[in-house]
Amino acid sequence: MRPNIWQNSFGLHSFSIAGDANFYLFKALNLLIDIGAWHPILASAQHIFLSHGHMDHIAGLFKLLSYKTSHKIQPPTIYAHPDMQPNIQTACQALEQLNGLKTWDYHWQNLIPETHFTIGNNRLLQAFPLTHHIHSNACLIWEQRKRLQERYKGLDTQQIQRLVLEGAEVNDQILIPIIFYSGDTESSVFAIPELFNAEICVLECTFWEPEYRSKANKFKHLHIMDILDVASQFNNKILILTHISERYSIEFITNTAQKLQDLLPRSVQLKLDLPTIITT
């Protein structure tokens, strides 16, 4: 397994095969979203967001916790739906006993809708409940930035500096969506406006053949036609389609993706998260 490395994407390293393994490490943020497989590069993550409990999204978690504990690396914080905690705890205890080693260290944070969690300087994490077979959440990362208040925009630099020295607050705090990860879900996810406006959007696209659209709806996954239907709304710098079923050939996927690229605004870079083990 060799992760894909994406340029201009907050150090994103990813690996994805639908139903097999999926992980998304944003190295610049020490953030790991889902961990369906283990790779040593994931050991650096301090914030672990679990979108849901399917094995292709959590199977590598236990290796990560074991690795961090045995190498005396700072314990991570796990962000997940509260219903997942008892089962994660039980699985950890069973594997700890099988290994005959000390308890694995981690911190647990229940995901609460409309709540922001600080994950670093000026970076906030927020979850959005999704529609899937089980409890599932999308992940949105905000960046706090300052913007000069409208009433001061006509002033020069020296005038603004003088106001600051006098104690005036000249800036507003604003939130900018920088990363959106959809998790596994269906087209209701498009009701979240930040999906279209985040700098980086990592969007699941499991099904691609036209005749599989009803199957995608049945299993609560996105179909490429769902994305084609809203193509004009994307305003991201980078749109990454991931969680692609391995039933399709690379040629079929790339040819179909070109139809999407033709409909997207020119400013949007479309990328396909295809596993290196298949494409080489």
C-alpha cells in the first residue's frame, strides 16, 4: 500500500478502496479522518475523526493506538458519534488482553452537532450528521481569520495602526471552510453549503454505472450522477472523488470523470483518489 499524496491540500495523504480501506491524513493539521487501514505515516496524527463504524473506516484504529502506546507517543483524541464509544472501548480491551500489553491510551470526544472543537491554531472541527445505514458524520474544518471591519476600509495603514494602539478593535473574526469530508452518505449531503465552498472537498463516489443509481440510493452511497446533477455549484479549489468501488476499470472511471470536469467551473481542480496498487 502506498498512499496518494496531494499537492496544495494541507499535506493530504490518502488511501481509498470502497469496502476495503480508507484513510485521509492531513499532515499540516495533525488530523486523520477515518482509518480503515494502518500505515506508519499515520502515527503522527493527534486528532482522529471517525465518520462511522464500518470496518473499511476504522480497522486500522487499533493498530494506531497500540503503536502510539508502545512507542510512547502522545495519545490522540478520537472524535466520533457517542454510540461508538462503548464498542470501541470493548474492542480495545479485548485486543489489549490478546496482546498481553498495557492499556492503550487515547482521549475520547463525543461529536455534538453545531459544536466547534479546537484542533490547533485558528482551526476548528465540526461534524454534520449524515444519512447512512448507521450513525455517520461529515467532517468540516474551519479556519479562523481576521477581516478589517467595513467602517475602517477607507483608512490608510498608519491610521489603522493608530486605532489599534488606542485599543480599538478594527477586525472581525470570520470562519472560512477549508476542508470538507463527506464520509459515506447519499445526496442529502448536498444540503450542506460548506461542501461546495471549502478549499478542499473530499467527496465519496462509490457507484459510477448508470444502472447502479438505484443501488446507490438503496445502500446510502453517492453515485457519479448525483454529483453531475450539482456540478455547477462546486466552488472548491480541489474536489477529490474517493471511496470508488474497485469493480470499475481505471479507463471507465477517468472517461466518466471527464464528463464531470466539463461541467465544473474552470477554477475547480478535479482529482480521483485511486489506489496506487491498482494504477501502477
